[in-house]
Amino acid sequence: MARTRRQELSSRVSELFRFDVIRAQWRRLPRRVRSAALPTTVIVLAFLYPYYRSALPSIPVFGSFPSVDTAVTMTIFIMMAIGLNIVVGYAGLLDLGYVAFYAVGAYTAAWLASPHFGENVTLHLGSVGVNPDAAGFHISIWLVVLIAGFVTAFIGVLIGLPTLRLRGDYLAIVTLGFGEIMPQIARNGDNLFGTGFNLTNGAQGINPVDPPGFGDRLNSWLGLPSDYLTASNAINLFYWTALVLLLFTVFCSVRLRDSRLGRAWIAIREDETAAAAMGVPLMRTKTWAYAAGAFFGGIAGAYYASFKAAVFPDDFFFNISIFILCMVILGGMGNIWGVIVGGGFLAYLNQEGLGNIGAEINETFGTNIDVPLYQFGIFGVILVLVMLFKPEGLIPSARRKAEFEEGVEDQPYLYDVRGAPE
């Protein structure tokens, strides 16, 4: 009886909204249009987020939606997660030192767009928002972001060449070493190796880093903001620019995945020995994976330095590498959309989410718990739960999902007295 009523209700709703007609019209559309509909909708909603964020309702436990400032940080960390996904998710190379690429990109921006080297040189090339007579390197941040990408790609090659002959745990240990070396260089680089050369300005960091912008000429011609910091909607401009960089990262990652090089990465991840037997050049292919992942990490680091207008060594500790790796594992290794979801969720928790959750708990139960203080323990619990109940990640790639669902299971046998299976 209840089933009949549900069927009647469903039929009435279908007649009211004409779902069958909508479904038929939807299926008539070309396949490319249907496949592009969801990403296009997500992109449009993402770009319009600053305009409708204030109208969104609060989420139970998590509170209000992320501020635009937090959304910028989330977008930048998603970029780094996608870059690491190339190394870990595509090529299957466990990298525990990805923070080194992030740091190199950030310090490249600090060297080329700040007064740090002002005692020795004065060079201006397309810079905005700085005094024309300011000492130091002041190159346009758009060029700096591109330069940082190539510099970190080169560093990735240098790191990869001596280490990629290793496999598994040995590779992870070596990359962990690089991840530990970089923060020490950043913290003690004000007297690099006792030479007196100030590379990183030590614990004080380098600031101010020049802001993005398009200059007065493009501002008068096209109406583009001459300087992000002086614009009335500065935070929105930083957010939209971060989205453009993220779209570029996603596009390149998708094209790389579907290319011949991407198929070689996947072959190495599945079975390195079989890939070598089929003619895949292991060292060259792995090195390209490190270079590609480092490129996007450098771009993210350079833009983040410009967004924060400063670079400090405390931003590049080893736990950042683990944090980004958790984003890839949580979302689903090898799946770009899963990495975006996992990266955005963990970055939100790190920036605002845990604070909102703590405020909600304290208000409800009358406690005084500083929830963000236990952030890494909470992230660990999240990962344990994911590994127990959904080990392939929240949104896994089709290949990894098949591996987990169709994997070989142990088959128990009953043995007779002589030890032979029945």
C-alpha cells in the first residue's frame, strides 16, 4: 500500500515537472555538451562566489561558508595538491618533500619582486604598486610566476635525477630529507654556509613582495586594475586570479594525463618492471613527472607569496608536505576532481572550519576547547576513517576504484590430513 502511494506521488511529481521531457531533451544534446555542462556550471558558480556568498545559509557544525580570503588560500593549496597528484597519483612516486617546490617558488617571487637585493641592484620591469626609484628587483609578478614555475621545474629535475633510481620506501626517505633541508636553508639563509651572503633573510623573512596588477596604461585602455592592493575589490581580484591559475593547472593536468607521457606514468605506477619491458624509459619519464609537479608547485608558491606580500620560513615546514599529501589521498589519487574536493575540504578545515567547529561545540556544550590546537590529530582521524571505509578516496579514479573493488581476495582452503587442498 505504501509503495503504491509512493509510486503515485512520484508520477505526479514527474507530470508536474515533466522530468521525462527534460531527460529526453537532455539526451538529444551532443555528448560533448553534456560532458561540459557540469564543469562549466561549477566554474561559473566559482567565479560568482564573492557575489552570493553572503546570501548562503550557514552549514550545521561548520558554520558559514568560507570567506573570499579563505577561498584564495584554498585555491592555492588545491593547485599544489594537483601538482603533487602528478607525482603521486599518476606516476606512483611517493614524494614527502613537496614543500621544497612550494618554498622555491615563493622565494623566487621574493627575490625578483621585492627590495631584498636593494643594496646591490635596482631593476624595474613591468612592476606595479612600487616606487619607480625603489631599490632591488621589481619584475612584473606575472613574469615572476612563470619564472618561478620553470625554476622549480629545474629544481625538480635536479632532485629527481639522483633519487629516482630508488623505489618505494627508499625514495620516500630521500624526498623526506629534501623536505627537511629546505626549511633549514630558509631559516639560516641569511648567512648562507658561512659566506655572509643573505639569500633568505633568515627567520625575519622577505617583505614586502610586490602585488599583482596591470599598470596604469592597461587600466586606462581596458579598465584592468592597475594595482590589486589599491583596488576597491582587492580580495576578489586575488580570488579570481587564483581561479584562473587553478583552471590552467587543471587543464594542463588533464592534457598530461591523456597524453602519451601520462600513459607512461600510469604504466610505471601499475608495474615498473613491465613498463620498462615495454620500452618506457623509466628515468626520463619519472623526471618529467617531478618536473611537471614542481612547476605547478612553484607557480602556487609564487602567487601565494604575492598574495601574502611576504615570505617567511615558518611557512615551509615538513608538515606542509604531509598536509598536501593528505589532500591527494583523501580526494582520490589520480583523480583531478577528487583532489580538488579533498584539497578544498582540508584547506577549509585548516583555515576556518576547525575554528567554526570549535566555536559551535563550545557554544552548545559550554566547554572551552581549542579545536584548531588538535588539527593534525583531527586530520589523522579523518584519514584513518577514509582508509577504513573508502580506501580509494572520496572520488577515486576509475582505474583505482576497479583495483580496490576487483582485487584478488584471499581464498581459504580446507586441508585434509595430508596437507592437500580438498
